[in-house]
Amino acid sequence: MRFKSLGSGSTGNATVVESTVNGHTHRLLVDCGFGIRQLEQRLAQAGLCAADLDAVFITHEHADHIGCVRQLAQRAQLPVWMSQGTRSALNDTDIDPWLCIARDGEALAVGHLQVMPFTVPHDAREPLQLTCSDGTATLGVLTDLGHITAHVTHHLQGCYALLLECNHDAALLAASGYPLFLKQRITGRHGHLANEEAASLLAALRAGPLRQVVAAHLSLQNNTPELARQALVNALGPSDCGIILADAEHGTDWLTV
């Protein structure tokens, strides 16, 4: 199994997860928070096109995650998985012919790729994050949540790789020119993870099989790659776990789980 972030940040998020078993390849697109032309360009840079995808999973209804989902589903005739709450918030009946409802703790299959959605605390109607497994290794995708819960930690315990939100550095955000209401939203219990909060999750997972962490959804204004990386390194301590940073423009290279 391998994965590639096509871009991660407040301007848009999308990740391709690919699994090949017995010569058969299946691909899931997690979020598609770009315009359709830009998404197709990013897929092309990954050596793919929309027809190479088997399904889309939408984590929640915010624009930087849901983006062009309706146009993509219509063009490529793709099933689109999302929660009932996300569907209600989207309020777009044009997506219904391709809609599949995802639920917390109920596994779903995309070919031989096993997907497990789980709820997270975020200011959306019914946000879900997920793990993906090919039966041998597991990838966790965790962006857009305000704090770490026992439920989240439980679902990520067996991950070999993790795409993890490191949205902001607390000191940079506090000193920023953001209005108070926005600072309170970001730092709230249903906002976004600070570097140190992401690091605390890694500290809880480091005794498991985790070998690769991708720091994602970094704020361009209130974080730096160096600060995010250092927080994660400090949490892992002596470890052979590699840390990679996803950026808004390029995402990451293809990474093997």
C-alpha cells in the first residue's frame, strides 16, 4: 500500500491511497478540496487521472475538503462516501446518485482496501476521519480536529503510517494578527490541532508499529515546517519513525506504508 498527499492546507486537501493485491489495484481519494481543474492537474502530477480512482471519501463539509466532489463524481461516476451529517450540511441533491453513507466504526471496502471511519471533535456537522488497510499495514488519516480523544487514539493504535494535522504553533497563533474570535475557534475543543497536541498523540502511539508520520494541514501564517517537525521529533524520542511534511502546493511524494 502507498499514499500521496496532493496538497494539504487551508487552501485545499486531498490524499490518494492505493493498494495492489494479486495484481489488482484500487485507489481511494480522501477529500477533494480543490477546483476540478486543479484536482485533475494534481492527479496528473501523481501519474493518475480521475478514471483511475475507485471511490472518494469526504471527511467533512468544509470547502477545503469537499471542493469539487460533485463535479468529480459526475465526471468519473465515482461512489462518494460521507457521513449523513456531512450530506445534510452539503445540501446538494446532485450528489445523491453517487452517495454512500459512512458511519463511525462501520468498516467499508473499496476493492480490497478496508476503510474504517471514526468520529472526531471538529466544528462540522458529523466529521469522520479514517484508517485504511490492505490487510498487512494500516494508514491513519487525521486532519481537522480540535483535541485528541480516547476514541481517536484507539482507532490509530495499529497504524504503520499516519497523516497527522499539525495546524499551528500556539505561540505564533497567539501573537498573530488574527481576530480574537478566529483564534478562539482554532484553539477551541472543536478547532484544529496545535503542534504540541499532535505530538502528544505521537507519544501515545510510539510504542506501536508506527514507522512514518506526515505532518499535514500546516497553517502558512501560524506555523513553520521547522516548528512542526521539532515538536514531533521531541515526542517520538529515540525512534526510527520518519517524519515528512506535506505542503499546500505539492503535498508529498508517493510514500509506501
